Amino acid sequence: MVDGKAELLAPAGDLEKLKWACAYGADAVYFGYEFGSLRSFAGNFSLADAEAGIKYLHERGKKGYAALNIYPFSKEYDKVRETAGVLDEVGVDAFIVADIGVLNCLKRLGVRAAIHVSTQANTVSDAAAIAYADMGASRVNLARELSAEQICEIAKKTERRIETEVFVHGSVCFSYSGRCAISDYLTGYRANHGECKHPCRWKYALVEEKRPGEYMPVYEDERGLYFFNSKELALFEYVGRLTEAGVASFKIEGRMKAVHYLASVVSFYRQVLDGKKFSREEGMRLLGRVPNRGYSDGFMKGDVGPDDYSMGESLSQANSLFVGNITGEKYEGKSVVEVRNKICGDDELEVLKPDGTLTTITMPAEMMTTNGQSVDVVNNNKAITIDIDLPEFSVLRKVGTKDEKYRC
Ligand code: SF4
């Protein structure tokens, strides 16, 4: 809780993303360290990053939680203890743990930071939540396999004993969160050690062993084979009800996602937590600005069915293209844009500001680079100036169909 209000908790895949999440309204962020997080490929924090990140957060009255949520083998506990000691010293506000052994280890170490139980622990009852409270945890992230009704019941029953946290947005496992070995089998990378290669989102076909290279499509129905490829959660319509039931924190998935995702999704949920109402259509349109595999209510509505999986399609789609962001620097008195994708003269761009407001601008026919060149087209890795005063972290994007986004 933040001043009696539910907390908005955002992912931070690296130090830059931590700053973006803060700018767009997160109350707290979670990140992984060099050891122990369930996202080995998420650009995890070094010790220097963790120190700088926690300082940055605390200076702004925000919190930082370190994920220590792998399921370590016995021989890895020296490393668990070492990591916990280092991060506790840095001043992290909480450790996120999944394994009961890690939880016990942290209690025995007497870490100063709070202990939050990860969604990977699959907590689906008030009895389990209370058990974690008895073991010393102060918060539990409830399993993504629960309905709104079940979450409300658990939150109400446990409110005096342990905080509840709920994922409101982002990717989900097709399996019970984390209880999956497809990545281990197909790639040799272990999901429960943070190495998942997400093979559940791949496209599969049938090959007869004597005819290698002949891929026969497999259809579960006329739309294709889709039972592995879960849509992503977008649960903004449930926030009010869950807040009333006492849920203390709403968490956004995506430590591996880009800064445009953070800006768009965090600012959207910031507004939702602050009481702004969005129709389903408007919410989906705004959340559709970033790549996604389709959105669903998942188990929040009760059971899941075929509509909660992406039909025969595993590619991410977005109704906008992130083309640049305001760096906060000035060049000859003008705002500097870091170009992320092709921008053309006369392009009409949507601007998302850190306070969540949207506006539209038209780029001049001739744009000026920070090298003093006049150009009518500019590509990524370049910087241009813009004659409009926009706050640092503002996002510039082209909105429209795929063809419209890339035209010029
Ligand atoms: S392969 Fe898919 S279902 Fe399995 S752990 Fe990875 S993301 Fe989850």
C-alpha cells in the first residue's frame, strides 16, 4: 500500500527501464540480480546497477524489490546467502522468493528487507497465504490461476495477516505458472532457473520421420493449433473490485519488454489505479499500442477456454510503432529526440507524456539532426531536435496499420 492506496509495481529489466517505470508512475519496481532471478536473459542488474537503482527509487519515495525466485539446488545455497547479503546491504525493500527453502534461509539470515512470495509459488488459498505469513513473509503474489471471486475472498480473509499482490497485465505461462519443463526438454534451458526460451509461443507442425523437412500443419480446429500460445493478461477492469477487497499491489509482467511497453502499460495502469475509468474498447486500443499476442482476462473471469489462446498465430502485433523518445537534453534550445525507428518529414506522430496524456504532432518536412544536418528521413541511432517543449521520457509513435506505420 502507498498512502492507503494500492501500489503499482512495474518490471525493470535494467537501470534505464527502472527510470522509465518511475517516470510513468510506478510506485515500486522489481528487478533481477546476477544470480537468482527467474529471468536470466532480462539484462539483470549488476551490484553497481542495484545500488544506483535503489538510490534513484528511494530519492523519489519509491521502492525496489529484488527477485530471488529461482528454485535453487542444495549446492546453490551459498550463492543464495551471498546474494541476499549483498542486496540487503544495498537497501532493497523486499526479496521476491518462490522456494520455501529460500524463504527460510532469508529468515535465518535475518535480512532487513521484507519477504514477498512470488507467483511461482502458486498460492491459491488463504490457508497457504497465512502459512507464508507464519513463516515471515509480508506479502504474497496470488496465483494467476485464480478467479476474481477467489482473489477477493483470499484478500479479505488474509488482510490482517499478509498483503496480497496480483498480476494485472502481461504474459502468462500456458502451464500452471512455472510448472513446466518444455524449455528444459526442447532447448536445455531450465524454466525454473530463469532460463525459459518460451517454446510455448512457438509454432508447431508435424513431421513424418522418413520425410524430414516436410512440415505438415496441425489443426486443432479450423483456426489451427493454438493450445500452447496463451494470450496476455489485461485486467484493468478488475482493479476497482480487487482494490475494494483489499489487494495491496498490482503487478505488471515484463522484465524483458522494451521501454515503449513500460511507458504505455505503466501509465495506463497508473491512471486506472488513480480512478480513471476506461471502457474495454478504449483500454484495449491503448494497450494495443505495444506488441502483444492478443489480450484476455485469463482465469480472472473463471475458467479459460480457446479464446484465451492466440488462434494459430504466435506473432506479436501492435497498432503503433515506437519511433522516438525525448531524452531530456537540449540542443540549441530545442528538445532532443532519440530516434528508435524511421521518422519521415510531415509524419503525424502520437506523443505519450509521462503523466499519461496523449497529443498529436506533425513533424516538419525538414528535420534537424544534432549534427546540424537537415534531413527529410531519419533512422534509428540518430538524434534530431524538435521545436516543441516535451518532458523527458515522452514517447513519439506512429499509429495505424502496419503499412501506414512504415510508409514514407
Ligand atoms: S515454456 Fe511457456 S509455459 Fe513453459 S515456463 Fe516457459 S513461458 Fe511458461
